[in-house]
Amino acid sequence: MDRNPNEFGFGNGENHPRWKNRVGLLASLKEKRWGTWEVIGQEIIMRERSRSYVQCRCVVTQKEREVLLDNLLSGKSRGPRGVNHVKNGGEAVGVLRNKTASLLGERFDAMKQRCENPNNTAYADYGGRGIKVCFIRDEFVRWGLDKFKYDDLITGQLNRIDNDGNYEFDNINLVPQRRNLRNKRDNRYIVFGGDKVIANDLWDLIKFLDRRFDLSKDRVARLVSQGATLERILDTKPRKKRSLLPPMEPNPAIVRMYQGTEGFKILSELVHKTGTQA
């Protein structure tokens, strides 16, 4: 005897109750983000042993894959491998767990130690002077991932633009390690044209402007520390040569840091006007 399959309230295909529930469930899945997953599939896919999957895309890596529905709903799957999940205002946000994020995390931890741990050897120069870290770790990592590349972080250092200011996003830049050393409070400077030139850099600038300049780098630095003026440094006669080593060449990286400044312009005019001792 043939019977209507819907006679007792059951149905096949799209009329089956489970199918109808899946259609409504799919619409609700697309209304929110699941960790870093967003549902992009047009249907819930049935696999072996009645397991249900949905097609998802990671908003961080843009990778697409089928995700087990139970894992998505339970929170067991919140994104692909290689993605870490942090909270931001209650919403899960993805941060790539890669070398850059790890390095930024290490830099943040070092900041916190210098500013908040009295037992840290550098505390007196940071926390002891009232310098604070004005962001949390996750905020700093997300900001750094958008701003810096891994290779630049490896070779550079995070520098506070205002050496007396806090660790804030608008007071941080990435500079080469050599340049960051110029921001130390115990450095000795000579000031001209409103620009400060560190003592060890002055030799490179003068040597670049006049290759006949024959004072040693150490002697120029000592003269600066003694308060000598530019005119006195340029007029100082070299001592008798004893070294058989070839003469040093100015560091172009140091020169580039000062080129274009008013101080460099004044130094250039003074060097060419005064002339140096050959």
C-alpha cells in the first residue's frame, strides 16, 4: 500500500524537519563572526557519519576551508592553525602567531619590566623616572603588525621620540640600533643650528665634508666632551701619525641621518670656510 510520505508529518529532502532547521541555522551563522571564521557557504554540507560542515573564511589569513559545525558552535575551532585569538572589546580578533607577533610580544614584555619591575636593572632609567607603558600587550602587537616588518624589527630598536615621554603609540618609532644609542641621556652633544650632534658622529660629518680632515675620531669626541667649539676643533692640528692602518672612511649611514638639517648646512659652510689641517 502506497502512502504519502508527508501523511504522518514527515518529509523528504527539503521538507525534512532537519533540512528546514539547517536553512535557518545557516542564516544565523552568517550573522556573526566565529573567532576569525566567517561563514561564506551557501549550504550546510553533510559528510560521513552524519557530520555537518560549513564553508568558512578566516578574516586574518583569507584562508578558506570546511569547518565541522559542532566545533564552530562549541568554540573549539576559532580560526585556522597559525592564528592566535585575543579579545578586543568583547569581540574575538585574529593576530597572526608568527615571528613578528612573537618578537613584538617580547619587546612589550621588556618595556613592562623596565617600567614596572623595581628589580629590573633598567628600572631607575624608566619606571624610576615615571615612564609608563600606555597600552596593553594585545593592542601593541596588533599595532606593530600593521606598522613594522619582521626584518626591520630584528635589525632595529623601538625608540621613544621624546626621551622623557611614555611608551605611547605616537611617541614610538623604529630606528637602527646605532641611532637609538643617540637617545641616551649620558651621550655628549655639540649643538649648532639648533641641532644636536652626538660627539662620536661629528667626526663622520666633518670627514665627509672634507677628506683632508686628519684628527682621529676619539680626539674629536674628547674635544667635544671638553666643550670645544666647532672652530677650535677644525683648527686643531693633528698629532704625529703613528698608525700604519689605512685612514678611516666616514659612515654614510651616520651622514644620512643629519643631511638636510640646518645644523648640517651650517657645519658644511663652516668647514669649507675654515678649511682643515692637512
